[in-house]
Amino acid sequence: MSAPVTVPIGRLVSKILCRNHNSVLGEEVDAAGKAFIDEMAAMVTLHEERVRMPRHGRWPLLRRRVDGALLERWFVKTLVNLTVVGQEDPIGGSGADSARPARELVEVVFGERNLEGYAGLYLGAAPGMRTADVGDKSFIAISHGDPPFVSGGLFVFAGWPFLIWLVPDQPPPALGVIVPQWSGIRLVKRMTLFEYKVRRHQSQRLEVRWPPSLRRPRRRAGSRRRGARPR
């Protein structure tokens, strides 16, 4: 299992998967990922600014939207990009070759199939969780099975933790054993709303839109002052 690493933003939208595949993919998936990172960073920055405003201050509710399906595909592609070079364990299944991801994952990135079962994008949240520095980005691959294979990856963007899980089986319940900072974090699959509040007043909303085939019961992730909590 890899140790957490700091990931430059340029590498997160790099094109390591395959030159031909990436040219076919075009910029759609990468653009969705970069837009999401930029939106999250902007939300954290604005939240900190509004927290410092006078208590009687007022502001307009800022709304943003992102495409959940494209975002999930970007997380899969980024996990492959960050693990395919120098990774000994197969990616996405014990039957995959260590030098390339399982065929099913490539089809997910291309939008030809969906992640099924428990596989998918998760947000990690816990009462009182505090957002970190806006530039904070880290990644760790998760391997399990016998023989071991890469089954998922833990990401942190602007202090928010995310899990992209590649296999239909349920994710490990105790992620804090892998990364101590994840102790007590609850996973919310395919989150639909990030909501920031300042002194009980709505400040910002980021909606994550999913197609009907991927839609889950509505869940929220919220932030009060410097803390974050699911809603």
C-alpha cells in the first residue's frame, strides 16, 4: 500500500493513461475534474473571507453546479494515471495486468459503462471536520485481495476527503487504519450537495448533478464556520 503523497495539480490532469486513449477522450473528463478542483478551492477561499466579515454582514447565496458522472469518470482516470506507472499490483481487479488497468475501468472512463454495486465516488465527512489549506491535495492508493490489486484511492482536495472505489464489494469500514486522519469519517456515496453556512446563514451551494442511472438518495455535505458536517 502506498504512503500518502502530495499531488501537483498539473499531474491530476495529466495524460498518462494512453496517448491514443487520451486523444479520443478529448478534454471533457479532464475539464470536469479541473473545474471541480477550482470550484472547491474557490468555495473554501470565499468561506474563509465571509467568516471574517462583521457579524452583521450580508452576502448573496452563491450557487455552483458540476456534472457528477463526468466527475466520477475523472476520479477513475486520475487514480489510474497516478498508479499505472511503477505500480506492481493490478489496477481494478486481480485479473488485470500490472502495467495497465482492467478493461472495465477503461470503459468507465470512456463512459461506456458505470461503476456498479458499492463502486463509485464517495465523500468523507464527519461532525466537526475542519477544512484544510485551500491548496491541500494528497492521494493514497488502496490495495487488497489475494493476490493484491488496487481497489480504490483516497484523495484530499481543499481539505475535503474523497474515496473512489473500483470494485462492487463494500469499501473498508475502518479507513482510519489506512490514513489516521480518516478516523471517524462517514462515507457518503455520490454526494449531491455541498453547502457552506456562516453563522447559520446560507453562504454557498455546490450541486452535483447525477443521471438517473447513478442517482442516489439525496445527501448533503455542509460547513459551519471552519467545520464541516454531513446533512
